[in-house]
Amino acid sequence: MPEITPTVKFSVVAREWRCKWSSDNDKASLNACQALLDSTLPLLKAIPGVKNVQRVVCGSCLDFKVITGLEAGAVADWEANGFAPEKQFLEKLAAIPGVTNVETQTYTLENMLDAEST
């Protein structure tokens, strides 16, 4: 299992796509974000090494996040491919009226319920 330090190990590397949505027009931008994710989900599921795809929505801070987790050993190939379909997804996300602050981040994930004790 890869490790950052001897006590910080991980098996999943995640790529997060995030934005802020607007509550205007009965949360139309949130509905559009979800529709975009729904149409992109088959592409995410097909990424070699994908472990999970999660969606996070916060109704108070208006966050919309898509987190795609890959086996740690598979992420380098995905990164070399530009995290596809990231570019197209982010362009479409940014074009949704009411969406702002489109950003990405890569980080490790580890399910601590399944983690081995050290």
C-alpha cells in the first residue's frame, strides 16, 4: 500500500471536480449540474481502475462536488490522459448559468473502517 509517511497509507487517489451553484430559479443550476453528472457517469465508470464515483452536495454552502476515486496504481495513467473527461465536464459545468468557482483537486482517500491497524 502506498504511503505518505509510515503511518499515513492509502489505497485510493481521488480527483475532485467542484463548483458553487446558485439557489436562483428554484435551484436550476444544481439540477443542471446533476444532469451533467448523470450524462458523464458512464465515462467515469469506464476509467480503468475506478473504485468509486461520489457526489457531494451542500445545501447551505452551495457546493457541488464529483469525486472519482481510482486504485492508487491507476491514477498516473488517468492523469497522463488529462483526467478525461475532465476538460469537457468542467467546460460544460462552467457554462451553466449560476455556477461559479469551478475547481479541481487531487488527494488520497482511505476508508478508515477498512484500514489495517499499524
